[in-house]
Amino acid sequence: MSHRKLALCIALVLAVAAPLSARFLLTKTGEEMTLKGGKFLTTLKDDQRSLAAMPYDSARRLDWHFIPKNDRKGLQLRDMTDDQRSAAHDLLKSCLSEVGYDKATKIMELEQLLHALETKKNKNVNVRDSLRYYFTLFGEPKSDGKWGLSIEGHHLSLNFVVEKNKVISSTPTVFCTNPAIVKTDLLPALKDRRVLAKEETIAFDLVLSLDAEQQKLAITDATAPKEVRDAGKPQPPTDAPIGLPAAKMNDKQKQMLQELINAYCDNLPADVASERLEAIKSADFEKVHFCWMGATKPGIGHYYLVQGPSFVVELVNVQPDADGNPANHVHCLWRDMNGDFGLPIK
């Protein structure tokens, strides 16, 4: 075969393979979730399945929160066998990236520290248990159907909708941590742990890079709010974005803003994350706003909001940790401005 014919053959193979690869990438996470969701359900006994499986249109699908709660939907890890827990973790891995799974499991592990700290202080107000995380499937996980997934407990709320093996919704997505930085040596293996480091450090770098005129737009209040907005509600707040638009940032600041957004997207598999990023790009990155409230140094209450036409991110750190260190307790989330839970905003 001549070099020219060989080159043409290679070009043809690449041309055919490229769209197949793209389609595979697009559906990979949905396919994996459907597979792992079905396998998880097969491990359950009837009484467990009655807790873990609900109709897709159940009102409980929209019932979410990251605070300690005595009543949550789903089947908790505590009530599963070792094999069932393994299947549950396989399902958790399927809907997150390695980075996201690592954060989720470390958030769970911090419940051990909260239990130890609160026991030491004779303050057992809430149940602290690394196995108190609940798994719920809404509808049957089938390749030609539509189903939802909730994985939730203290400081974690993950919500997905999969339709025909494609993830069509991945919000609300909530990762929180107490302590934000583990300062106690009560459990030495956890000392200095910082689960959500990038989510804070990049934002501090960005706000501190702003000049005086930019800060006048970006810093909208000297006091941080006590909590993120509309926690537990089915849809995000629809207020217009406030703060400094990316259009008024320099190139380095825009890069930091992109890195901050990436810190949230990196929690999800590459195909789901890329769709989030493409939606931001399509709606015009220049329209993304960065807003800051509170102190501009760690250890004092602070909050930020990043909002574009397709998404909104909020982070608040005002509460002390369980050992009394001020502003060392982070709540942060990503929500869809077109509608959470795969439901359009009315």
C-alpha cells in the first residue's frame, strides 16, 4: 500500500472514530450509573428496597438538605451489609470523579471527629455517624428509561437525573465540611485535613487580586450572611447576578475565576463536568459575576457567590468548628439556573 493510501485510510479511521469517541464520552457516566444503580438494587432485601427505591415522581425526590436531620429518605449505609455497602460505594463512584469521591468519603469520615469532639465536650446534640448516609433511587435504572438518584447525609447532598443513559441533571450538588481545616489532634489521622481547600483558597486569591475599583463592585457587604440561600428548596433563587462581572476582570483574574469554577466541576466525571463548562461558555463567560461578602482573610466570616446564566455557586464560612475555632465550617453548593432536579424553573 502506498504512503498516500495509508494516510487516507488512517484519516478515514480517525474521522469515523472521533464521533464514536465523542458519543461514548457523552453517555459514559449515565451508562455507568444505570449499571451500578441496577446492581445496587439487586443486593437489597424487600424491606430495604422499600426504603431505597421510590417512584420517579415522588415528592421526596425534591426533598434535600445538608444539615443534620433525623428523618431522611432512603436506605442508610448503617443498615446495609458489607456487600451492599460496597455496591452503594460503587454507585457513588459512578456519579463522581475520583476527586469528588475522595471529598465525599472524607466528609463522611469527619463525622467521626465531630462525634469525638462533641463527646469530649458532653455535647451530643446530633447523631454523628460516618455510616449515616442515605441512598435513594427514583424510578428503575434502565437504559431506555428515566430515573433519579439521591445520596445524602450531613454535609453532603448529591442529586442526579439520568434519562436514556445520559445525565440530564446533576444538581443540587452540595459538599460541606466541619472543620474546614482540622486543627485538633484528637484523631491524629485527620490532623490538618482540608477537604474543600481549592474552593476557598482560589476565591481568596481572586478577591485579593482586585483593585480598589473592582472591589467596589465585587464586595457588596462587609458582613457575610449566615447561610447559603434557599437551602432545602427545590429550585435555586432567581435573583439577578451581583458583584463584578468577568468582563471587568483582567486576564489573570479571569483565569482564577475559571479555576474556581473548575474546582466545583472537577467533583463530577469528565463528561458531566464538560457539559457544565460548555453551558457556561455558550452563555458567555464574560457574564459570570463574582460577589464577595464579609472578611477578606481566613478565620473571619466570609461568603462568595459566583453566578452566570447557567449556574450559581455559593460558599459560606461563618460558623465555628466543633472545637470552637471561628469561621472554620464551610457550606458550599452548585445549582442550575435553568432548574434543579431536571425540572425547569417556572
